[in-house]
Amino acid sequence: MAFLSLLPLAALSQEPPKSAPAPAQGGTPQVAKRPTNEPSEQQDLQKAIEAAGNDRAAVVKNLEEFLKKYPDSSQRSRIYRALVESSLQLRDFSRAKDYAERLVSLNPQDISNTVLTIQLLDRYGDVPGFRRAVFYCSRVMEYIDHTPAAEKSPRVSPEEWETSKKRDKSSLLLIRGGLYRKLNDLTNAQKDFEASYTLGPNATAAAHLGEIAELNKDFNTAILQYARAFALTEGGSSGSATRVDLRKKLGNVWRLAHGSEDGLGDYLLHSFDETIAATAPAKLPRNPDGKEPYDFVLRKTAGGSSVRLADAKGKVLVLNFWATWCGPCRELEPHFEKVAGMYSLRSDIVFYALNCDDDESLVHPYLQEVKPKTPTLFADGLEQLLRVYSFPTTLILDSAGKIAFREDGFDPGSYEKSLKEAIDRIAQPASAAAPPAQATP
């Protein structure tokens, strides 16, 4: 949630629209008269702005003097906004906080300013200010909960709308939980951090929950939460602790619980895998009833019709399982392509590169860069059936669909030779093969 965009100072000197005065009994409008030598409120405001020029300190001084003369000015809301903006630029956060709260009092429905006020009170407030910020957080969350979907932009899908609401509420729960911690209300702080994590697993909430558990001498829970924070931390920081800090916290509570750090590494790796799996977008399983390779239908990475492996019955399938994050996979691809080229006239031998990325959005940019010549499909669960647990892995299925060759990893010095020898051993001699022209997906 970013700071709101405040009103440009030049707008303050513009006369706000006024309704025409009601006509008098006789039908002639009555105009209140002011002594010709007495400046109007609008003239005084314009003079204050012009006299300050681009000097923000002068803007603050002149506008505050104006408010002393006109404490009930009809333009207070706009003036408060300008004072908040100028105070922020002067890094006078105390004054910015004061005028932001005045603006909240005038316009309680102004959510962007309320969020700014919460942030200022959180960073620069005192105990009473923390309590007010808690109230403001609750009010904004209530607004989020009750904002109907009819108010969303037509360009935003219902799913994006709900995701945005969850993200905003999760962020506010983090702030309110932190405020409760500053108020030494650990019970409500823990509830807010747990609610934030439930809405969207995040490192900051997990780190706070670990700290609260550690304070309560619940070391096993602290270990769990710190491990989650360690797994979810991006950019080296979870908001409340860096990854280095989290490593130290983990080591500390693990030693308190177990006497030494023995076993911590295995636990951390297991927790990392578990946490990342739990936070990955839900995916519908592909080919859930597949019991053998010929049961599988694999999608093309470039889109279009899928490939039924049953159509390859009686042929030899040479399969390269890979992922975008795997460095050796990138190195292997040209060697795999070279071997495939050696059998380009054999219709009974088919080569496929099968992608196994969890995040399929990474695949298209990768292929645009690498531009492989081998037909590329998504593995769509075939890697699980064939027990592919590391990358790259090259398999050859014989004409009956059984694994006849397997190589885990990649040795550039021997890969092409060993793969070609395996194909020649498993496939029929070229003279007995079907007419040339390799099938392509």
C-alpha cells in the first residue's frame, strides 16, 4: 500500500464552485457586501500560496497562519492534504501525522489517506497513537469486507478482485498485529498474524509468530514458524528479519529445544519443500488415471492440440525431462537435438522434450530464448509415473512402452554416444523400420 497522491498546491488557489445565492422575496438576488478594502478568504489563501512559491517550509508556515485566521475554512480538507504533502517532503513526520489525522476526522471515508495515517502512526506514533491506528485498521478492513464487487473496474475479473481484497486485508492485519505487539497485547497480535498468514502465507507473519512463540517458550512452534519465514523470505528480508537473522533465530530455538543443531539442516529442507508446496497455486492434476505411458495425453508447450502417447504404440520414445531452472538441462538440449537429428528419417523413433516446471508461465519465455528444435511438451504427470526425481533425466521407452534406458543427470563427454548406442540397441534396424518421416506433434 503506497502513500496517497496528494493535491498539487496550485489547486488550492482555485476558487471552489459556489452555488448561486437564493433570490430575495422580490426575485432580485441579494449579494452580501464586503468592505472593498477587506480581502476575501480566497484572496488570502491565494496570497499565502503565491508568497511561498516552491519553498515547502514557507508553504507550511503560510498555510498554518491562514488556518489560524480561518479555522473553519471550507477548504480545510484541501489545505490539510497540502500540509501533509509538504511535511512529508520536509521529513517532518510528526506534523504530517497530525494533519493526516485531521484529514481522517474530516473525511473518514478517504481510505487512501486513512492508510497513510496508519503508516505514520505506526512508525512515528506513541501509545495513544498506536491505539488510534488499531481503530483505523479495523475500520479500513471493515470497508474492504463490505465493498461490493459492483464497485470494481470492469477490467478486473472477479477472481482478481477477491485476490486484491485478500492481499489488502492481509497487509492491514500485519500492520495491526505489529501495533498490538507495540501495545504488549500478544494475544491479539498472534490472532492477526495467524489471520494474515491464512489469507496469504507470508514471511513477515511467520517471523512474528515465531518471535511470539519464542517469548512464550513454545520452541517447537517457534522453529516451525521461523522455518516458514526462512522459506518464504524474498529479497533477503521478511520485513521484520533478514534471512541471516532468521537463520540465527532458528539455530537458537533449535538448540534450546534439542541441545545442539544436529538435525536442523534436514528439518529446514523438509520445511522449505512443505511450505513452498503449500503456497503454490492449486493445479488440477493431469492424467490422474494414467497407469502406463500410453494412457497419457500431453499438452504442447506452444498450445494447440495435445499429443496422445497411445498413438506412438509400437514406436521407440526418447524422452528428455527438463525444467527452466535447471542449468544442466539447458546444456543438454543441443546434444539431445543432435542425436534426434541422426534419426530424423526414422518414423519409428520419436523424440520429445518434456517440461516439468511447477510454474508453467516460465516456460514460454525460456523457449523463446532457447528455441529448441525438438518437439516440446508438458510432462503432465508422466514424470511421476516414471519416477523422475532429478533433472535432466533421459528415458527411452521401447516399442511396448517399457523403460529400456535411463540416464539421470548429464555428462557432456559421453551423453551423445551412450544415448545413440542405447537407441540402436532398443530400436529395430533401419531396414526393418517403417517408411521415413518422423512424426511431429
